[in-house]
Amino acid sequence: MRRREFIAGLGGALTAWPFSARTQPSERVRRVGVLTLLPETDPEQQAEETAFRRRLTELGWIDGRNIHIDYRSAAGDLDRVKSFAKELIALNPDVLVGVTTPVTAALQRETKTIPIIFAVVSDPVGSGFVASLSNPGGNITGFINIEGSLAGKWVELMHDVAPSVSRVGIMYNPDIAPYAKYYVDIFRTAASALSIAPVEGPVRDVAEVDAFMTRLGSETNSGCVLIPDTFLVLHRQTIIAAAERYRLPTIYPFGFFVREGGLMSYGMDLSDLLRGAATYVDRILKGMKPDELPVQLPTKFELFVNLKTATMQGIRFPQTVTARADEVIE
């Protein structure tokens, strides 16, 4: 009798064991909130999101399995940036990702505790996001998109490509790019060193963009440079068309401007910054703190030139420029 009871009890235990195993708690799904300024339909936004998601997958974070990514795209609307920042934080994510300076500022205003990783930010110290690059402090760290010293490089490239240019405008939206002074001061110094008259061009809407380009184009020997500014990215086709209309040599901060018809660019691959942001998300989710992760400076800069646009504008790129270009569009 005891033997039968033992066997029956053993059978019950064996039956119960798989059920118990099936009901063990699974790996906790971590939550990541991402806020960007570009519209979801923008090809550059899609490229950056793809790069971010792909890098997370490479690191073992599968959306829908062990991670849940909440993406919000504000489409250039600063009011939506503020409301989306509140919305994402209400979801209680493990980490937030802010793409651009206005977005990071909005997230910073809403939380001092949730880790924030920024990307495509020009001056994180001047913007008050971090105490220093090597020791961020607080709950924020991330990836700088470009250095202010490159404003001088843009002026030098303008002089190399169009040596007759004697005045160069620098365009930015002060509402979207509160860090503009970071570039403008260096731009002015570099322009003066080459006997080029610097012309500052703050613009807040498309009408002001067109007016500034018209102003530059109405005088001979003029050129234009653009700082990293999401407003200018959003309206890049308007700017590229105006530069073509006035045969105005223009240097852009990112390569996709040139792929879409711009003359030339020198700057960072933004998708690379999003891949970097994904690596920091991985480290945060594995237990590191933002103040343990230094702000990363850009390490790779790309020069793009568009020969077709150059021909239309009557510009002949020096061989020294095309020889070192990372991409030559014909």
C-alpha cells in the first residue's frame, strides 16, 4: 500500500513539475522611450531608427521579446516635443533616448532620475545637460553630433572650392538651435582670417529661409553654410532648391543633403550616432549609470561632393577635394 502511494505521489510530482517550470517568471521586458524631432516619414529619420533598432538587436535586445521600444516623432513641432516627453516619462521607461538638443532639453525638464541618452546634440555642456564630457554627472550622457571647430573647416572648404567667394552666410534657427553661438563665433574667426565677410542668418520659418538665400544670392561672390539644425534638415529641399536657383555655393553639415542635390557637406553620419546611443542603452540596461559613461565625441567625419550640382553652379572641384571625398555623386 505504501509502495502504491509512493508511486502515485511520484507520478503526481512528475506531472506537476513541467507545469511548475512553465509558470516560472520569464525574463523581464525592459522599456525604452525614444523621442525625435524629425517626422516618421522622413527618410533620414527612418535610416536613424533602423540603425538604432538594428544595433540593439545585435546586442541581444529584441523588440517585443525582452525589450519594448516606444518611439515618438514630433515632426518639428516643439509643443509636441514637450507633450511627448511627458507621455514617455509617464510610461516609466528604464531609459530614454533624446535625439537633438530641444528633445533632450524637454526630457531633462521632466525627469532627474530616469537615465537619458542623447544623440545629435552639439553642445551638451553649454546646454546644461552634463557637467563635463568626461564626467557627465546626473542622469544624462550621450553622443555629440559635430564639433564647433568644424565651422572653421566649412569656411576653409568654401575658400578651396569657390576662391572668389568674399562673403559667406551662416544659417540657423535660434529656436531649434539655441547652441548656434557655439558655431557662429568660430565661423566668424575663420572667415575673417580668410578675408571673407561673415553674414549671420537666423531664420524661423520658410519665408525667412528664402529671404536670406535671396539676400545672399543677390550679391556676387557669396556663399552659405548650414549648422546642424533640425529645422534646416526638415526644410532641406527648400534650401537646396534656393541654392541651385541663385547658383549659391552652399556647404551642408550632413551627407544626405548632398545625396538630395546639395553641393557638398562635411560632418557626421547621424545613423552612426544612433548606433552609439544603442550601445549606451545596452550598458544602462545591464546596470551602468549615465554618470559612468562619458560623452562621446565624433570620431569619423565624412566629406561628400556632388559633381552634377557643381557643374550646374559653374564650380569645378579641385582634385585635392575630390580625392579625399568619402562619396562623390555624379
